[in-house]
Amino acid sequence: MQVPDTIGRYRITGRLGSGAFATVWLAEDDLLESRVAIKILADNWSHHPDVRARFEQEAQVLRRADSERLVRVHDFGELPDGRPYQVMTYAAGGTLQDRLDQGPMPVRTALRTAGDIARAVSVLHDSGVLHRDLKPSNVLFDTVRGAERLLVADLGLAKEIAHASGFTVVVGTPGYMAPEQLLPGGGLDVRADVHAIGAMTYQMLTGSPPQAGRATTVPSKLRAGVSREVDRVVMRALDADRDRRWPSTAAFATALASSTTVTPSRALRLLRNGVGSVLAVALLAQTGGATVVGGTPPGWVRVTDAAGAVSVSVPGAWARQLRDAGWNVAAVGLPAASQPGLQISADLSSDTAPGLFAGLLAPGATATVPTHPGCLREPDRTIAAAGMTGRVQRWTSCAGDTVSYDEVVLSRPGDPGAYLQIRQGSRDTDRTDGILRTLRVPHS
């Protein structure tokens, strides 16, 4: 069935594309002197109540979320023949699929794009909605005031997270679907979308999405310039066991951003101080002004982030690798924003090596710290450090009883607070209190 020359005040000028359920047309809004995209449900589907309801729900979800990271719906209506339509943002930069048709993307561009997709989908999740059909053709690009931005589109298969346990129909696109999407009635959550973004990240790095049912080769084996840390971040998103994936798209975005700032490991050098005791000093490649200097007590080193805002001492054996370029506080349940922070570890690519993360929180911010399923939670305790007060949440018997985690949130009225995660061996001497005594953050 043909589309009319005009729909309301919009003048149709061309066809942008079509799918199984709808066709998208380019149109001119002569009144506002702008271009829009108009999505019209196909005639053979417009009389199916469930498909029509899904089409209307897509418009409702996008209108409710109303984010610059998502395609916006400006209007909704019905043609004289009964076909419903949506008037949406027109993205002139094409799709991610268009770019992938040219081959793999530069590594940093791929990771930045993946992070943008993850942050866009986080907006959906915050609105209580799963996408369920993330793929390169549903990622669009536009240019606003000279800067390119990424938009997530096509929520035709989106569903409310609250109803996830009731999903009974297998939906999605092979190559990007999480394994649990292949099980009718298996129940879905946000980690299904994490898997899809992981698959797109893999494709942006290697040129092809991972193949379902086959062992997935790590990206670094297929593409020069991909680090072990990037391998770890991407492969965790693709894990067949959703309990082992990143717990949210926000956490995945944070990990992707951090993976581009890993400092290569270099050997420890032992130096003797003025009184003859041994002091371990990590020879870390400098990143954006980070410094590593002698710390207290002997045998520890003090590390400062690139902004010079967070400073803390750790055992010298931990001080082999450093990230110092800050962090996104969305990782602890806050609105996305960048704050100073650092991560230091004996091996940043390992889930069991000792190390810590320390980052600032905005004044008055209330962080929601990660939980550690499969670990034993010890009684919480209060603590004072760096002129702040807070609580330590300790998890033990992790990773086969080899690892423990201390989740620490500190605050002081009117001043920035701090969040720390300290990972150490379950049977090692507990270093948490000693580390917190060395913490330094800015105060008014």
C-alpha cells in the first residue's frame, strides 16, 4: 500500500528503510523547517491487535523516557486507511550497521561507541524497560551543533522489566540475543541487553558478531591493538551465564571507559630509604599526572589520581597497574556523572588479584554499593577516615574462599564523599583499616 504525499503537516520526500513490521519514511516539516522520520506500521499488521499495541507501546516508552540518547517521538496518529504512524527524530548519520559494513572500527572508537550505547540503554532501564532487540541497525547517528551523538531506536520488542518473568515468546535477533532469550518463559532482565551490547562491541572490534553455539575467540586474538583488559570486559558481557555478566549496562559502560586507560605493568624496584628499611616503589607509566611516591607504613606506596583529588596508600605488592582517569558514578546507582578516582591492583585484568578502587562522590550523594552473590556478608561496621564517617560492608568466602571485598562509603555534610572497594585475599592480613587511614580527599 502506498504512503500519501503528506501526513498531517509533514511532506514525504523519500523512503529510509523497512522491516518486517513497518516502513520508515523521510519527511519535511515545512512549518518548523526541519526533517523528521515517520514510521508507519505495515498494512498486513495494522489489524493485528497485539502488533498494533506493541507499536503504540514503543511510542509511549520513547515519549516517557524522552532522552537525547534515544530517538524521540514527536507525534502519533493514524492514516485514513487505519495504519498507525509515529513521527520521530531523523538521524542523518546513518546506522551502526552502515559503518560495520565497511569493516571493524578503530579500537578506541569501538569502545567509545559501545559505551554510548550502554549509557543510552541505561536510560531505558531506568525507565523500567528492556529493549530485547539491540543490534547495529537499531543504533543511529546524528550531528547536533557540530558534535556527533548516538541514538538507540526501534523499541518494537521492548517490554517492562517488571513483567520480565512472564516473557513466553522467543524474540530478538540471532547473533545478539542472550542465551536465555532462546528459552520461552525463562525470564529476562537487564543482563539480556548487556549481552547484546557485548555482541555489538565484539563485532565493532573484530568485524563479526560472536557465533551462537561456538566457542568465542577473545577479540585480541583476532585484532591487533586490543588489550587483555578489553578482552576481559567484553567477554564478561558475553558470558552465557548471566550471573557472571556485568550486572547492568551502566556497569558495563564504566568498565568499557576504564578499559581504555589501563597502564601497562612494569617491574617493582626495591629502594632503601634513609634508615635502611626496604620500600617497594611501583614503576608505573605516568598517566595524566598521576604520581606514585613513598608511602606510610614502610613497604607501602602512595598513589594519586590524575586530577590530584584522591590519594591513598596501598601495600607495595598491589601497586603494579593503575587507572587514574576518574569514574562514572552511575556504577553505584547515581545519575551518570564523572568524578575523580583511581584503581590500582597487582593485575587489573584479574578478578582475584588484590587491589582497590577509590573515587569521589558529590556532596550529599547516596551511593548504592555492589552486592557479591555467592559470598558471605559479615556484620557492617562504622568507621571514621579522612575527616569523614561511614560504613564498611564486608563480604568474605568469595571465589572459592580466596577473596574478600570491603565496600566503603564515607561522607561529611557539605563536602565531597568517597566510595572505596577493597579486594584482598580471604586469608591475608586485613588491610582495610590501614588503607583508610591513608586516604586523602579534598574538603572545604
